[in-house]
Amino acid sequence: MPPFKAGLKRKVRSEKTAENVVEDKDSNSDNDGEDLLKGDLDKESDATDSEHEDIDAGSDGERDEVLFDDSVDSVLEDEEPGDDSLEESSDLTDSEGDESDGSEEGDESQSESEAEQSADSGAETGTAPSAAGSSDESNKKEKREIQKKESIKNKTPKETEKQQTNKKQNSKNTKQKEKIKMNSVDVLASKIEETKVSTEPVQQKDEYESGDTSDEEDRVNTAGDVPMWWYNEYPHVGYDLDGRRLIRPPQRDHIDEFLKKCEDPEFWRTVRDPATGQDIVLSKEDLQLLERLRSSRVPSAEHDEYEPWVEWFSREVLATPLRAFPEHKRSFLPSRSEQRQVARIVHALKMGWTKTRRELAAERRKKKERNFYNLWGSAPGAARPGPRALPAPRRALPSHAESYNPPPEYLLDRKEMKEWEKLSETPWKRKYTFLPTRHASLREVPAYPRFVRERFLRCLDLYLAPRAIKMRLTINAEDLVPKLPSPRDLQPFPTGEVLRMRGHDALVRSADFDPSGQYIVSGSDDGTVKVWETQTGRCLRTAALGAAVARVAWTPAAGLSLVAAALGRRLLLLNPGADVGAHRVAAATDALLAEPPPQHDVLMDERTSSCVQWETVDAEQWARGVRISIAHFKPVTHVSWHARGDYVAVTLAEGAARAVVVHQLSRRRSQLPFRRAKGLVQCAVFHPHRPLIFVATQRVVRVYDLVKQELVRKLQAGAQWISAMAVHPAGDNLLVASYDRKLVWFDLELSARPYQTLRLHGGAVRAVAFHRRYPLFASAGDDRYLLVAHGMVYNDLLQNPLLVPLKQLAGPEPRGELCVLDVRWHPAQPWLLAAAADHTLRLYA
């Protein structure tokens, strides 16, 4: 930037101008050579020093700034300058005049003034002495400055003031006379010569002082995106925001760098600014910031990475409205007129009366296109209005026998000719409707004598024969069969009988595994309950109860040894653990049952006590293993344990509203959950996890919530008479068996109607069971087969259960009309236990 433009850019009053002094201390390499960045002088010190340093401020290298006032504009416009402008312009140059006068008075020697002038010229032309000058010259300069200051101090303030005023008046008078003599061009030329651009070193500022934590630092050098080698021939490296030159710092070679590294203790944290070339000493905050960045941490130490997250927006819908009164109907109901208008537009679009802009544009493009018709094409043309035109059936393409030169194998031999002649009266039975003939060339082919007649008959057929469209479905029988996985991919599952247990003298009505799967309990019509060992089939204990046992069920609680046995109107709880080797579990069970509950818990209402009675067990029954005896007013047909082992649901035959009774062992009391009869109850089963109970009547399965005491769902089985049911271990699916040979699968999350109905048995289905661990279920009944099927239930609600029949296991011989009365799965292994009517227990694996 030219120096006079920098002067024109700023207008500063003469009273407020403060000279910024830059002292050349580059030669002092010990202390001053390293402190390259200096700030502005304070205004107070500047004001006080200007009074004493007028004489020694004559160096242009130290002050190189000229500020124009409004008088310059008048000079440029060729107007005669007034007295005020001349005075102001003379004031601007007082400092220069003082400097020159001071040099002429003889305070300093002539050699000193010549040295200053040489320094000035070097500052203007950019050829200032290098920073590598000798130490003798720097010492001389320091001595000169000290002598100047002492001479100024020795003078009295009054004398100095008088001298300054006399100098100013003399300079004003002389310059006014000179300006009057000079024209406007000479004045402008003199101003340009006097103009000097001040240069200052880069000011070192704390980038964190302003509180700005952004990564973009203030740009000190405003030279722009230019290569730095452009400034190689100049003493400066760019300009600051005020247009002042940025002096190039002294350049050091490798020896100087090594010496500085040895002498400067701060050399290890000194970096060079590529924009200004200055050496910058990193502060403690900068080093901490670099350390945090190198360790992959947040730059700010005050930032907390683990502060609690505040969810300003959540997906929960607020139930509270925004206003205290409900919205008016007109806010969500359209007006009647708008509704009719929209309905008309929609109806017109549907009927084709009104077309959209896109359709209109397509029609215009279609009209502009040229239409070509394929005269020889066999494809039907565009559809015409009215009833659908049916194309005529196409004739078959000519074969090799119709050629004028057919191959020899298509020509008739003597034997075929005799048959041809025999069928002259019945020509429709011939192999061909024509006689294949061989000609030497196409010219020798005669005219077909029946061409006109056949063409006429063809046209007559097309005209008179009715044609109709028939929708034909090309469906193969294989496509109707669902694609199921192979049973080999669904292993393991039982494939045959591995163990048969004999010992009962009558029908085995029920059987069950203990929670560990080590023992089997069975109940028979001979009045006995037997405990078997699963691995060997050996009978460990037999308890004679004196009546036919209808149902047995082992408690699912692993820490107890209790078996519920239903015989007649009584429900007995047996403890077979001591006799089969589980002494500790049996002792813990006896200790738990020996403690009587509080009397206020035992009390029952009159309705419950009329049909249920808890009886005391005598010594003889205790010796047989009976621990608790509960008497009912009707025979017990079904027993079901709760998953925790504290509740037992009992189904009574013909009990009406009191057909389902729930017993609680810990409090020795019973409950009647229903007050009204909803049908003939067949069985009741607890939900595996939730407080629900499934009650099956003849045709319907009802699901009740025991906590809310309400009906949750009613399932229509579609069967004539329900016989048994089982709940999936996950609790989302239900399997129902019926006497009319059906297996009904319910998806409780899907619908109240059956998901799938299986008809895989030839007789009544009497028992169903789910495996606790494997996706298997089994069913058995009056036919000679036990059905094992794969029932996979997925966690994805969008995917339906997969039901695949796997195996039909050969069952026992039927006795009368009964074959298998109960089935149970092993708790851990894919083993199936069946209670048969031929007095045996069969284990399949």
C-alpha cells in the first residue's frame, strides 16, 4: 500500500496523536533480541514523554506517520488555503521542525545527526541496518540516548517551554510563507514527500483474554492468501488491520539457533508464527490445551463429559391438554360446503370427467405423435368401446408333412396307404387330413382343390361359433401343500419306546415327573400311587390309598416334595421324598407343613366352608405319606399346580358355580373364584407367569384375571366337547384337545379364534402337553398312536407360530375303547411319558 494512501485513510487530530517509538534492540541478543512482540505504549507515559523527547524524536524510522487534515482537500481543489488550514498543517509538521531545530542547535554533534539521517533514509527505503550489527554500535547508541535525556533534565521547564513556543512560531511563519509562494501541485508533492508510514512490531495478545474459545484466532497479518516469498526483498512481511507494516524479525542461522537453544530456558516452548515470522512463547494454558488434545480429550478442562443427560423431548404423549377447555367442533369438522365441493372434484376425477394437468399434458403429447399401423401384424389392435372383442383362435403352424418336399419319414408307405384307403368312409380318423406328397420343385405343386371350401367353412365357424372367456386357474396340487421343514432339521424329538414300567393292576389314569426329572409318580384305578425311577424304571415306593386315583401332579417347586393325588372327593398331598432318597427335601417339607398358620388366615366364608373342608391327618395316614387332606362336596376330576407351588386349582364334577376351587397351602384356606356357572367345567389351568386362570367348559375357554377379578378373553374352540388343554411355557399360546378328534391352537396375542386346527387323530384326544425347554408338544387319545409335533413360537410378533407334525409313536393296545389317558414331558430331556390303559407306563425317547 502506498504511504500517502495510508495517510489519507486516517484523520487524527494533532492533540491526540501519540508517537509509538520502536527502538532497535535486535543487536542485544542477550535479553532484547528474543522479546520480539511489543504492545502499544500507554497514553499517559506517551503524553509525558512527548514533552521531553521532542529533540530526539527526529528519526523517521521511529515515527513514520503523517496525518492529513481537511486542509489537504482544499489544496487538492486548487483553492487558496486559509489561515486555519495553514496553521493546522504547520502544527502537523512541528514535530519535524523541532527535530531539525534540535539537531541544528548543537545539542548533539553533527556526526550524531548524520547517523540519524542515515537511519531515517534506511527506514524509508527499506535498507535499514541488519540486526546482526556489532555490540559496539549498540553501546554507542545507548550512550547517546542517555546524554540526550540528561541534557533535557538539566534544563528548567520554563526554558524548555519558551524554546518550544519560539520554535513553533518560527516554523509556522516560515511554512506559511513557503506555502503562499508554492502552488497546489507543489504543496501536494511536498506532502507526499513528507508522508511516512509508521511501522510497529506485532503486538502479542492473550487469545484467551476476550473469552473467545473458538478455534479461529484473530488474523494479525492481513496480507491475504499470497506466498510469503513475495516479501523477501522488503523489511516487512505484511500489514496489520490498521495498515501499518509488520517488521520482519531478525533471521538466525543454525549457530544462532543452537546458541539460543542453549541460553534461552524457554526455547522448548517457543514456536514461530508462519504469518508474521515472530517467535511466540507458549503459555501454560496453551501447553495444557496441547496436552489434552494429544491425549484425545476435550480441549476445555471445565467441560464435563459425564454430566446427566436431560431429555428435553420424549416420546411420551402428554395426557393433559394445552388449554383448559375442549376444542370446538368447527376446529376438526370441515364445513359442509367445502365437503361437497371436494366430493364433487373427487367424483369427477374418478369418473374421468376431470383430468389432471399431467394427464392433459400426456394427451397433448400423444396427439402430436405420428401413428403407424402394422398391416401385417397378428396382434389385436386397440380396445374399442362396448363389449370385449374376443380374438379368433389362431391356426396351428404348418408341419413338415405339409411341405412340398417333406422328409421321407413323413411320406406314407404301402401299409399306411392301405389304412388310408380303408378309412375313406371315416376320414376324421385318418392320421392327416391331407396326403403328404413330394414334388421336385415349388412350381410343380398343383392348386389345392378344397381351398375355397375350407376357407368358407373357416369363415362360417368364426361367424357362427360362439366364443366366451373362461378364467382358467393353473394351480398344481403341490402348490397347495405348505412348505414345511424336514423333520431331520427339527431334532431332537422322541422316535421310539425305550422303557416300559409294569406294576399296576388297573388303568393308569395319570402320571407326572418331579421337577428334576429323576422320579415318576403314577396313579391308577387300583387305588395305589407308585413312585418310579426314570433311568431304570424301578418302582421305589407304593402308597395304597384305598380308592381309585383320578389324577396325580407333582409340585413344580424344586424345594418341596409334594404330590397332589385326587381320589373320589378328597385331595391328598403326599410326601414321597423320604422313601425315594430325598431325605433333606422331605424333612424340609414336613417342617414347613407342620407349622400351623395363623387362625385369622384359616377362616373362610360360609359359601366356601360348605363345599370345602380341611381335615386333620392321623398317624396311620401320616405313615403312608399323607400330609394334608382336603374334602370336597363333589368328586375331583382335575388338579393343576401354580408355578410357585403354593396354590392348587381343583376341578369338581358337576359343581356348577363351585366347580373350580383354589387351595392355598401356606394359609390352609380355600377360595371360590366364581359366583355364577358359565357351563360344565372340564378343567382349570394357571398361567405360567401372569395372574391369570384358564377355565375350559364344553365348547369355550375363558381367561380370567385373578387380581382384577374380571373376564379378560373368551376363546371359541369350535369343538363339540373339550377334553384337556395346556398352556405354552411362554404364556402366549394355548393348545386345546377335544373328544371330536381335534387339536386347536390359539395365539393369544393374535385373536380369540383358533390360529390352526389339527385333525391328526383317529379317535378322541384325551391329553396334550407342552415341553418346558424344547419347541415340542404331544397329544394322545383313544387311537393307537401318540403324536409328537414341532411348535416353534417366535419372539417377533409379526411371525406366526410354526407347527410341523414330526412323528407318530406306536402306542399300547387299546382296552375297550381306551388307549392312552395321560402324557407328560420330561423337564429337561426330549422324553415323553404315557399312562396307558393296559396297566403300564411307557417312556419314549
